[in-house]
Amino acid sequence: MFAHIMDFLNQVPPDPVRLPFTSSHWPVLIILSTYMVLIKVVGPLFMQNRKPYDLRGAIKAYNIVQILYNIVLLGWIVYFMLGPGNYNFKCISNLPLDHEFKTWERWVSYSYFFNKLMDLLETVFFVLRKKDRQISFLHVFHHVYMVYIGFMYMYYYGYGGHGLFLITFNVVVHIMMYTYYYQSSFGQDAQANLWWKKYITLVQLLQFVIILSHCIYILRQPDCTTSRLSATWGSLVSVVFIILFGNFYVRAYILPKKKAKQTTR
């Protein structure tokens, strides 16, 4: 059993070009392990007898960086897929290693992965501000999963292809999400006027429905060269996230309204 696990972890990637943190599982596992220890053990102990830090300036700067990063990334992805990459959206495959734009495909894919590492800072801000309620299972699971699945895809299936198409929707969601975070950082009055908050969750649900539909479409094509495992895994994970985000939406927006109506009767 252990030998099989080690063989899996040490499997040779199909693309010999390894960008930072993608040469093996260990750099990513160390980063994620450090993240978990910081937010679950070290951070809470450090903040136990301290007042929450005022990080409004740092958070505003972080949100602006994230908004700009994701806007540029979205433009780069769309331009690449429709232009140099010339993707066939009915059956998306990674570009051959000798393709003239393969380097583009590598770096645009890696830029998304690096952004998932940047996302981990969000939880650190929560810890330092003592926003423990926001460090939910969904929040932590989502961040850890997105980093590791991004690495796994690039390591085992190469850069770009079907995975690059799927992440496009997530980039759109992040532009909306960090725009909301930036506007809400101006105080409670600003938060009260952000009526569109719930639509971020709806867009997240929509992205997983689109991903699920496209993965099923890929799997129904027996001659498609897209990785079957990638499409299968994308389908299963989409179902999991539809359940998790659907549950969050019901608890956050539907049940409170029902309780409010009952109390006013």
C-alpha cells in the first residue's frame, strides 16, 4: 500500500518543465500544512489574549491587488483560448509540448495556481482580526482543495487544456468576490448597501453547474482526447461544491427570511 502511494507521488509528470512549487508534491504539502497549523493552532494561540488587529489598509490593498490580478488573468485566459491556443471547446486538450505557444499555456495556467496561493492570506487576515466565524469548514476546505487540485492537474496532466477552460469561471467569481470585499472594507454603512452579496454565491453555484454540464458532455464523447479522469473528477467535485455552496446559500439567505416572516406574524 505504502509503495503504491509513493509510486503515485513520485510519478514522472508528462510535461518536463516544472515551474516554482510544482516539481513534486512536497512544496505544496508543506505550504498547506503550514497554513493549517497557522490558522488552527499558532494563530489562535497568538491572538488569544490580544485585541483584533486593525488591518483595513492592508486588506484594501490586498483586495485591489486581487481584483486587478484576476481581471488581467481573465483577459489573458480568454485571449489565449480563443487566439494562440485555438481551443476546440467541444473537446479541449493540452497543447503538444512542441507547440509554439506551449510556454504561454504553461504560464497562464501557473498564474492561476499562484493566485490560489495568494488566496490563503485571506484566512490569515481573519485570524489576526479574530473573525473566527468566517473560518468555516467550507472556507478552509475550498482554499486547501483549490491549491492542491491546481497542483495535481498541472503535475499529472500538464498545463492548460480542459483545466484551463474550467478555471475561467472561477476567475470571474473571484473578480466579483474581491470587489465585494473591497467595498465592504469601508465599514458597516458600505456593507449595508451591498445588496448583491448573495448573488456571488449564486454565480458560484452557476459556475459549478456549467462545469458539471461540460464535464458530462466531455465524458459522453468516446473519441474525445480530454483526460477522462479529469472530466470525471471535475464532475464529482462540482456535485460536492453544489451541495456545500447550496447549503450555505439556504442557511445564509433563505432560512433567515423564513424566520423573519414567522416573527412578524
